[in-house]
Amino acid sequence: MTLDEVELNREVKVKCVNCDENIKRRILDLGIIEGTKIKPVLKSPLGDPTAYEVRGTLISLRKEDSKNILTNV
């Protein structure tokens, strides 16, 4: 399952990040690495972007980026 498919307020663990190196570096710099717990908490009115809680911090990711993050269900 990819991160953009996870229901709101359901915590999952990151399995891997599959995207080009520039975006991957940005995602890794945000602390989204393998094994990290992540939870979608808010969606914008149009559904994109989504705010995720990662290590006690809220970050916003576009759907095109979150669909490249695989999670364990």
C-alpha cells in the first residue's frame, strides 16, 4: 500500500521510498525513512496535499510524492 492510500488517523510504518534521487533526498531529509511511523491527519478540501504526523511533527506532502512511499499495513 502506498502512503496516499492510507486512511486518515491510521498509523503505518514506511517500508521504502521509490522515486528519483532529488525527491527521495527531500523526503529522507524530512525524516521519512524505512521503519518510521507516519500517520495522515489532515487532507486539504480538494484532497491534495495531505498533512502527515512524522516523529511528532506535521509535514505536508503532495499526492504525487506520497504515492512513491510504500508502507506496511
